[in-house]
Amino acid sequence: SASRGNSADEIMQLKDTFREFDGMIGDLDQASFGKNIVSPTEIGTDVYKPNNYSDSTIEVMLDLCSFQNQHVTKACLSLVVRNMSQRVSLMSALKDVQILVFPEAVKVYHETQFVIKKLGSLHKQLNADKSEAYQEAGALLARITGYLVESLTNKREIVVKNQNIMLNLDVDKPVRNLLGLYLERDTSRRDRGELEADLPVNLPRRDLHQACYTFLKVLARRNPKAQKKLFEYIKIFADHMG
């Protein structure tokens, strides 16, 4: 098909572009996977080499599995699997690596780090219902939320990069910690059988929770990685509904 032809042409173009670096890429592969870090050279290798049946490290691990000791067998097989999956693990980890080229991305990175640190330090004051702490936490959340809202000056591709920066810094963790602050409810309407949502007793805390959820919403918008990460806490989020 035409699309496959275009893809093949693009791949050939990439190969031509980077052809002069073939030697460097091969050297990098050898330096990353061809040298021992733990095992002495004379007894084996740290890295699994396909079809290499003379690797004494793998051989010893498999031999130890024959002693019919559950703990030893489990440890040896775990080591063998880790040894054989190093390349796959590295490639998976490289997907999360970001190179911050533009000043705007560096700014988001440093501001996110600051927000993470500041939200952690505000937690005790928020727990004590200090009004200035609510104001500061709300401003911090609004600041990082703005980086994730699409606009004429904040294009979709920039939002995606900002999402990844924040996810790699685990910014969702301090935000989720804020949602752990107890939100007292007035259940009188529900107790009377009325089909109405409970009224919050602590309005500043209600507003803080809303700011947290607004941020998490834009963090996860059209981002499968964020959605997968946050799905683990869906029960906590559901408890705040109603």
C-alpha cells in the first residue's frame, strides 16, 4: 500500500542520515552489553548472548536449579531471567528518558520540582486548616495545571512533553497525598432520603480537592501512561464522589 511505501522510504532516509554513525552505534552497543560489570571475565559474562551455550554464568545458575531446593531454584531462575532481559529492560527504560532542549521545558522541570517539594512541606499546615496554606497550595496547583492546558501558545505537542516531564518526576504522588486529607461531609440530606450530593463541611478543603482533581484530569487527558498510573487509585477517587 501507499502508506507502507512511505514508511519504507522514511526508514531508508533515516538509515542514510545516520549511516556515518554506524561505527559509533556499534561501539556503544559493545560498551553497554559486551563488557562485564560484576562477573570476572574468566568465569562468564553479565550479559546474555543468544546461542552462546558456553556461558558459565548461565550454566552454573541452571545447574543450581537441579538441587531441588525451592529457594535456590527461585533465586537462580530470577537471576537468569534478569540476565537475559537486560536489553529489553534498557530499551523500556529509555522510553522514559527525556532530553530537555528548550528553555521552556527546563523551566517546567524546575518548577515541577519546586511544586513537589513545596506541597510536601505544606501538608502539615493544610492538616491544621491554615488558610494561607490553602491559598499557596491552590496557586501551586493552578500553576502546573496551566502547563497542561492546550491553547494557542501551548500546543498539543508541548502539553504532551510537559505531561511526560511531570510524570517522570512523579508529581502525581504529592497531589494524591493532598487527597488523603479528610474531607468531612454533611450527610443530613442523604440521611433524609434525598437524592442529593453531600455538602462539604470544610469549604477550603473541598476547593483544594477540586484543584487536585482538575490537575490530575489534565495530566491524564489523552495520555495512556498517566491513565494507567492513576487507575491504581481509582477506588480512592471514587470515594470522594457524591
